[in-house]
Amino acid sequence: MGVRRSSEIDILLDDAERRRSCLYTKKKWAVDILRRRMGKGTVLEIDQGSFVRWATWQKLDPVDKYRWRMNAVATALPGCVFCRESAALLHGLFVSYANLRRIHIATTRREHSASSRLVTRHIVEGDDLSTIDGLAVTSLLRTSFDCMRAYDFSDALAIADSTLRVGTSKEGLLTYVNSMRNFRGGSMARWAAEFADPRADNGGESAARATMIELGYALPDLQHPITDSLSGKDYRADYYWELADGTKVAGELDGNQKYTNPAFMNGKTLTSVLLDERKRESRITKKVSRVCRFSPDDVKDLQFFMRLLDDFGIPRDADNIPSFSKRYIHRDIS
């Protein structure tokens, strides 16, 4: 009996892995076996009643881990509708890893039930639902709005930028956000929508631009094309300013992923990636006066980031700081 039951657990775990999901089960005998395996270090209980092999879990990146948890919730709660960050991930929006913790489920006032360790429930009514990868989610615009109004400006702008990237027009986003002005947090959603730009290549670039905006710096052009006169190839600068005296400044955000994440390295070795990056910078430097490089950590250090942008001559106008950011700036920059 014990051997047969153990084999059944392996079959269930294998099936869950094929579905890219944690194994959700309420069967007492199965939970008992899985928890015994936890004691041996071969299985993890990710959420209450959701299990996965330790070796499998270690190979997943944060986004995949979150998706596996979502699929387990869909098994535990058939017919559920995902919202907020959970829906945003399925819609392909920029969601920071820090916001990929709780699973978010939509409910109504009539059917509202309490949140649990597994999920957070939010009242969502009057929305046109979508289905992505077999999972029901709130519509793109409602998902975007609910995330933007819950975040600070940095994360809200990343959501707004990516909402435009996946196909919504800026006019459409602004119209929707303005129609929801009675919701708490609506003013932050409107600010994010106002500054949204689909050319932002990723959430890190959006966050850096958000900080520039909050500090009152001149808005850069995004993904500005710079043509290599030798090859005719277009390189793109993450940020680009042309100053009043004609000086051209390129800004480059250096994230670690381009050197460590296989998805960003396109099968190249680290040496090849570094050589390509040096070649790219030499071509960009030929066409601009200065290249200002900074990392996500540099952006978070507001004092340093201001000194850096000032040193490269990026104009700053304290009167141009958006009203929502003034307390933030006064608190952190003195």
C-alpha cells in the first residue's frame, strides 16, 4: 500500500509539472506523504496544500514560480478570476518581482469572501473578463488601472508603459482611467497614464524614468536610434537628451540580467556579450558627446543619481516636479 501510494504521488507530481503547476491536493493520505517528503528535503509546500519537488522549484525564475502558484490556485478554486498583479502577469505587463507575492482573485460584493493565506480577494464588478492561457482574468484596462492605483509612481509607470506596449492607445488608457476617478488611488493612476510611453523596453527603464520625473529632470527621448556609419546598423540608446548648447547625451541603464540571464544573452557566452556591449558603446559614443551609465541601485540612491545627472548636464527644474512627488522629494532629498 505504501509503495503504491508513493508511486501515485510521483505520478501526480509529474502531471503537475507537465501543466507547469504546483500540485494542489486536499487528500489527507497525499498530504501526509508529501509532508513526509518535506522532512527529507525533496518536496516543498509553497502555499497551503500546494506542493512541488525541491529540485524542480530551484530551476524556476520568479515569474515562473508565480505562474506555477497561480495554476495551483486555479485548481483549488475552479472558475476563479485573477486580477491585479496576477492578471497583469498574464497580460504581459511589467510587474516587479517585489509585487509577485500574493495571488489576487476578483470577487463581488454579493459573493465576497475573506482573503486567506493563499489568496487576496478584491471586489471587481462591471468588468469585461478575458481568458489567457485558459485562466480567467480581468480586462487589460481594469487590470492596469487596479495595479497603477495601488502602487507608487515608479511601479505604476512601469504598468502604464507596458499597457501601451501590449496594444492599448494612450488616449484609450487615459479615457478609461478618467472614467474611474471615484476609485481610491485614481490620481496616481492618472499621473502614470499621463507620463506613459510604450517605448520603455522594460520595467527597470520605466522605474529610472519615473525617478527622473519625480526629481524634476528633463524628459529623455526613449530608445533613440543612433546609426553606426560603418555598418549602417541602428543602435538604440535607452535615454537620449539634446541639451540647449547642442550637446548630445545618451543614458544607459545597466541591469545585471543582460550579463547573467540566458533569456537576455541569446545563447552567447559572457565574453561575447561583454564584447558586443563594448562595440555598441563605442559606436554610440562616436555619435554623442557623453554616455551616462547607471544601474538600478544607482537610481535608488537619490542623492547619487541627482549628482550623476547633474554632472552630465541634464537640466533639472524644481518647478517641474509633479505635485504628487513633492513630499517624496522633500523627505528624501535635503
